[in-house]
Amino acid sequence: MPLKQFMTLPRHILEGEKLHPEATGELSAILLQLGLAAKVISLEVNKAGLVEILGFTGKTNVHGEDVKKLDMFAHEMLIRAMDHGGHFCVMASEEDENIIHLPPHQKIGKYVLLFDPLDGSSNIEANVSIGTIFSIYKRISKGDGPGVIEDCLQPGFKQVAAGYIVYGPSTIFVYSAGHGVYGFTLDPAFGEFLLSHDNIKIPARGRIYSINEGNYNSWSRGLKKYIKHLQASKFEGKPYQLRYVGSMVADIHRTLLYGGTFMYPGDKRNPKGKLRLVYECNPLSFIIEAAGGVAIDGERRILELTPSSLHERTPIFAGSKDDIELLKKFLDEEK
Ligand code: AHG
Ligand code: MN
Ligand code: MN
Ligand code: MN
């Protein structure tokens, strides 16, 4: 796709601000700062094999996951990049059990930042695409003191912006502030994100389904029937394909561009599945919906779920409108 009149991320955000006055200059400043953090993390990711940043920290996080050095690098980088400038009243991260308060001397702002600093970290050593996910809300707690946990537990439809960075063959920054979805590819020659995906719209149907088939035996009957139906069907004369990276950002990015479905269901062992609502499913569902797709937990719209805790999980079925509608029919039939 030709690079539209050399549209950089900063220019796009500032022009967007003129188009949508409700997106205050502050939101622009936040997105620009996230772009800077993305460049720094991308630099570290792209040389991970060469410096002492692979492997484990020896710590485990609240999910019982072994924390990778790159998880912690991205976590600390985002906090350092975002904790000044007076934009936020509180933050929260996959890698911190509790909410993150700003340093005492910092000005308190009216926004909330939730993030998964490094998504897909089991893929780092295999040099497979990984990502960063962010979600932004306005504070709802009163007063101008530090934010509280309620500010971080709002339903996803209240996000003012959300997006992700995918560190793959190229580094792509994708965001939406509610008016379209835009992708910017980092040109490492001069360290600028250039508009490469203008106003992304997800196809109404796709030929790819994305799910960890290793969990097949613990799926619901309806889901098993749906997957068997796909395997026996054709789309535009060709059989369906299974593609599963194991990094949610990479699987969602491909689903956004090619269409189809990404699914991480609950099962008998983990009824709520594996993926976290607040900093994985909400921001990525916001993007999928802004591009014309659908994201549900099997019953309800993901963005209408009200989180009850920071790290709670939810099943997720997201992607092309027609595909998710057909999946829902299979799930409903076998309830
Ligand atoms: P994270 O690396 O942030 O903990 O997230 C990993 C998640 C998500 O990226 C991916 O979709 C999922 O784990 C893969 O889980 P399985 O290996 O169970 O399929
Ligand atoms: Mn993790
Ligand atoms: Mn993740
Ligand atoms: Mn993570």
C-alpha cells in the first residue's frame, strides 16, 4: 500500500484531533508518548538475541507465569515513558498484581492506562511475533487525587482509545480513538511510524480460524461442531485454514486484515479461559469492533462486560461479523 503522502503517526494523531474535537489534545499527547515507548521496546525486541535480555527473571507474576526479562523491560519502559506529563491518575499492567500509582511529585491527570507490556512472551526465544497492548479510559473517580481500582474496572465500551504494537517482520502501531482503525509501520531508517493501513475494515467473512486445537477435548459440544463444520466446508471454493501464532496480538492483527475468527474459549478446567479481560480482550475487541467486526465471550459482547478484578479472564470469540454470527448459532444450539 503506497505510503499516503508520508503521513506520520504524530501528524495523523494531531490531524485526527482537529477532525474530532472531543478527542482532546491530551489524548493525542498520550498516543504520541505510546508511539515513543513502542520504538524503544521494538529496538530491544529486535536485538533481544544479541543482548542479555532473553530468558527468565526468575520471578513469577500474579498469573503464576514465569516472567521473562523482556516482559519486565517492556513493563518498566511503559511506566517510565507514561508516568510523567500529567495525563494519568492510575495505571495497571499484566505484570503488576495491583494498580500502579504515579510517583508522588507527578501531576495527576484524568486518564487511565491499562496495558499488557509484552504479549506472547512464550514466543520470544523462538523469534515469533509478539506485541504490546494498551487501553485508555477517562477516570470516573471523583476529585483530583490518585486514581483507584474502580477507574481500572470500567466496561470496555467506555474506552476512549485502544491499540497494540506488533513486533513482527516489521513493527506496526495500530490504534483507534473510536473513529476508524489506523496502522503505522515503523521505518527503522529514521525511526518514524508511517501510515500503512488507512481505516482498516475487517472482511465480513474469512477463510482462517485461529484456536489452540490442543485443547480440543475440553471444548464445548457446540464449539467442536463449529470447528468440524469449518473443516468440512469451503469458502470461495477453498478449504478453511487453521492459523495459530500463540501471540494474541499477532493472531488478532492477522484476523483484522484477512478476516476469519480468533477464539480462546473457556473449558471444563478453566471456564473463563486464559485471556485477561482488562488489558487483552477489551482493547483488542475495541479495535475489532471499530473495524466492523464482532467480539463476544460466547454469549455477550466483550465490551459490555464489567470487570470485577484487574486480572480476571474471559473466553473470547472475535473476528468477522458473519463468522462469529454462525459460531454463535452452533454455541446456542448446544447450550
Ligand atoms: P502473555 O504473553 O501476555 O502472557 O499472553 C499470552 C497469551 C496470548 O498472547 C496468546 O493468545 C495466549 O497466551 C496463548 O495461549 P496458549 O499457549 O494456551 O494457546
Ligand atoms: Mn504473561
Ligand atoms: Mn498477553
Ligand atoms: Mn504479557
